[in-house]
Amino acid sequence: MRKKVLFVTIALLAAALLTGCAGGAVRGTTWPGLAADDNTAYLADGPYVYAISLKDGKQLWRYPAASDRNLLFYSTPVVTPDGLVIVGSAGKNNSLIALNPADINQNTNNINSPAVAWTFNGAKDHWFAAPLVVKDKLFAVNVDGYLYVLNLTDGQSTKKAVKAIDIGGRLWAQPTTDGERIFLTSLDHSVIAVNVETYEALWHEDIEGAVASSAVLGTDGMLYVGSLASQLERFDPATGSHEPVFSAEDWIWSTPSLDSDTLYFGDLDGNFYSFSTSTGKLNWPPVKPDGPITASPLVLGDSILIATESGSVYQVSQSGQSKLWSQPGGQIYTTPIQVGDLILVAPLGTEAYLYAYNQDGSQAWQPFIPQN
Amino acid sequence: MSPWQYFISIFVNVLLWIYDVVGHNFGLAIILFTILIRIVTWPLNAQQMKGAAAMQELQNDKEWQAIQKKYAKDREKLAQEQMRIYRERKISPFSSCLPTLIQFPIIIALYQSITRALGSTPLDLLKLSRSIIFPFLNVPDLIPLHSKFLWMDLGRPESIAIFGFAFPTLALIVAITTYIQAKLTMPASTNPNDQSAAMSKMMSLYMPLLLGYFALNFASGLSIYFITSNLLGIAQYAMQGKANWRNLLPGGQKK
């Protein structure tokens, strides 16, 4: 009997350990996506997408109203010009969903939830990247290696792609555009340009390492990409010719942030760089806060905020002086955003899901904890 | 890094190294890694076979059979006498199930290693960057790992669509091979009070269900490990002439 109990206990423990490490609708499988419009923050965090009032930090709605095992949200939501909130799911059904915050329903538990304006179920894999809106088209990249072009104005409730372009590899990062071309980065060591009107592939260039972040257009007209081979690569957007312009100490995970002719970015060793696209050199020696940097820096008026995996936010002056600005705790992987005077920070591993700060680092309202 | 995380990192690094050596085939890397694990755990398996053989011999021992009869109605006394004989003959009744139990931490570590090595979510890829302890591995060059093997995506549960029904092929193969392996290694026993035989019988029923459940719900890379490990186990027993094929037949154990 004792042996039986021992066996069953070990079996259950193993099952629990495995289950705990598996996917599914679990917060913390990866980090949340954060976006905002003038009045509302949108947080895609595991099983739900939350809308949070920027006035007081209260929950306005969540989607879905009740947990759905087929839905799992990590990708940064995008707000379209007509007010829809578009977010991709990394759940079983791989759907891209447009929510309509103007059409709210309340369920029996008094949970507000928006109506679904349309869905797109044509992708074969998960959505990690935020889509890009260009005029009346949506350019959405999926882990299945396709760039899907959707028409935002066709009124269809179940979207079909205007065009599905096989880029190949795994596409994790939001596309970038210069108005004429769409630039894509792939985990399979490549950077691609596609014509924004004809969807024709213009060039497809291989680089040394995987790219998990988006490309950035510099004020010099060149395209910059950070890679997991620790290189900052510069591309000619017209031809795709490229060269590495800077070697970091470790993987460059996040999309560099641009301020005039300066690119700010961090690496997984915790170095923060200020790179001048004019001189091709660092403006000052790397600043090293308290942990790896996976979030993009947030450029404020005269300083830059950088979030670290150690759960801290540092403020760095334009001359490279850094100081601790706030410390919500947990791990911060999500890029902080600025809306008006507020700075929003979404850490992982904390009881609260979203923190709002004033410019001086003081908290604007009680950190957001979801309503059950 | 905690000891457990270090353990996982070793698995991840060995998997990545094999993946690199075999031409970026992650399925093949898992199969070779399983063979490596079988080699490392060989002494345990040998101990299991030795323990199983000793238990089998015990069933025909006169003293053993005598106490079974004598204390047939006194289970407590019977257990005491059985323990005495185990002690005297230096037989561990647990030795036959130890290798099975030792599989659990390996299964958990392997599952975490597969998901981490495949880096199929940003957080998994980030964890992978922290798991590199072999300095000769050029991980930025290796990632992303090719997760496709035959018809499977090794980072996801497997099923084949047949007439619109998702048929879990691998889970079935895992359950069958686990059952066969358990049955082949089960010592013959005619004694209804034999706790060891009862334990083996229970394991031969529960393990296929448990591992089949894991195969059904977790990354198919884990199923590749189960199947390879089971087939190697069956081959090992067969080559040593210890496989009890009669156990596979209905009522075969009683013969």
C-alpha cells in the first residue's frame, strides 16, 4: 500500500511539475504587451487583454469576459484610427482579433467585455508581433513566417487576407515602414523589404544572428537592426546592402529607440548604449544599470528611461549620467510607454500588472490589479 | 543558478551540441541524447534487472513459499518475514522500480530542456541565453532551432488529422511501448500475496497511462524521448535474454 501511495504521489508531482511548465492560458509564460491611446491603456497579459483607465487605473473592460483556453495574449495591441483594438493570440486557434471598445457588454459577474468586430483565423501559428497599420491596410506578421495583409475597411467580420506573403522563418517583431516599403526582421537571421503597394519582395538579406526586434529608420535615411549576434547592423533601405556598425557585449534583444541622430539600446549583459548614427560611434561609454535590458528605452524630453530585468527603471541623462528612477519589482521585459504626462510600466512577476508614474517617478495611481 | 537550473542547463547544452553535430536536426538530437541517457543510467538498469531476477528466483524458493503459506492470513507477519528474507539475501524489493522512478526528474528536466532549447516563446529564448555553459557553443548561430522532425513540431503536442479527428499517434505509441517494456521486465509470480509482483503489475498498468497522458499534452519531443527510451529498454532486455515475452500474451504470466 505504501508503495502504491509513493508511486501515485511521484506521478502526480511529475504531472504537476510538467503542467506548471507547460503553455496554456497562464500569466507569465512570457511578458505582456502594452499600448495606449489618449485615455486608455491596453495590456495583453496571458489569458486576457485589459483596458485600463489612464485617469484612475481602474479596469474598464477585459477580453474575453471568461477565460478561454484557446486564447493567450502577449503581442502588443494596436489601436486603429477608427478605435478598434487589434491583438493577436498565441493560443491554440492562432486568431488575430479586433475588439470594439465602443460596444461593451456586461456579463453576469459584472465584467465588462468588448464586442469582437472581426477575427482573422488564417494564420498557422502564434501571434507575437504587433501588426502595423498603413493607411487602410493591416500588415501582420506571424510565427508561421507569413506576412498577412488585411483590408481594414472591407467590413468583413471574418477577415480573409488580401495577400499572404511567404517570408519564411519565424517573425516575432512588428514591421516598420518608410511609406514605400515594409521592413521585416526574422528570427531566421534575415531582414526583408516588401513593397507597401504591390507586396512584392524587394530584397531579402541574411545577417549573422537571429533578430527578435524591429528595424528602425534613422534620420540619416538608413535602416538599423540589432541582432542576437550582438551586432547593430545598418542597411540601405533601397538596396538592402548592409554592414555591421557596432558590436555590443551581448545579445541585442530590443528595438533601438531613436532620438535625432542617436540610437539608444541595451543588451542582455545589462549595457546601455548611446550610438550616434552621424559619427558611427558611441556618444559615451556604456551605462550599466542593475540587470539585462530586453525592453526598448523610452526617450523623454531630455532623458531616457531604461527598464531592466531586475525590476528597476533607470533615468539616464543625455550626457550618460544614470540614476534609479523607480523600482516596481518583478522583471521588466515590456517596453515602458509614455501617454501625456504618464509613464506606464508593466512588469512580470508582480502582484500588480501595471504601474503609472508621473515624470518625477512618483506613482500617479494605485498599481493596476485585475478585477476578478 | 540553482542546482536544478544547472541540471537543466547541462541537458540544454548537450542537446544543442548534438544538434549542431548532427546537422541541425533536433529530432535526431533528442534520439541520440536519449541513447546517452540510457548509457549513463545503465548501472541503474542493470541493478533493476538484477533485482528483478532475484525476485523471480525468490518466487521458487522453498522458504519463501513456506512463509507465504504459513502467514497467508496474517499479512503483517508475512510482511515482516518477507522483509527478513530480503535482508538476509540482500535483495531490495525497490530496486526493480527505482529506474522507473528515476525517470521522473529526467522527464521533467528533458521537457524543460526541449522547450528552452527550442525557444519558442520570447521568455524561453531569453532563458536559453542564460543556459549556455559550454563556451564552444555558438548559440546565436544555432538559434532558432529547427523544431520540425518528420511530421511533428517537436515543441508542441502531436496529432495526425484523420477524417477530421486529431489522432494522437505518438501518445498511443508511447503507451504501447511503455506497456510492452513493463510487461517484458515483469517477474513471473504465482503468489497472490507477492507485493513486488503486485507493484510491478500496477506499474505496468499505470505507467503507460501516465506517459501516454504526458505524450498527449506536452511537447512531442518528449514523446520521442519516451519511445526511444522504451525501445532501447526492450532491446537491452532482449539482447540479454531477460525479456519475458510470455507476459505479453493474455494469461502468459501464469504459465
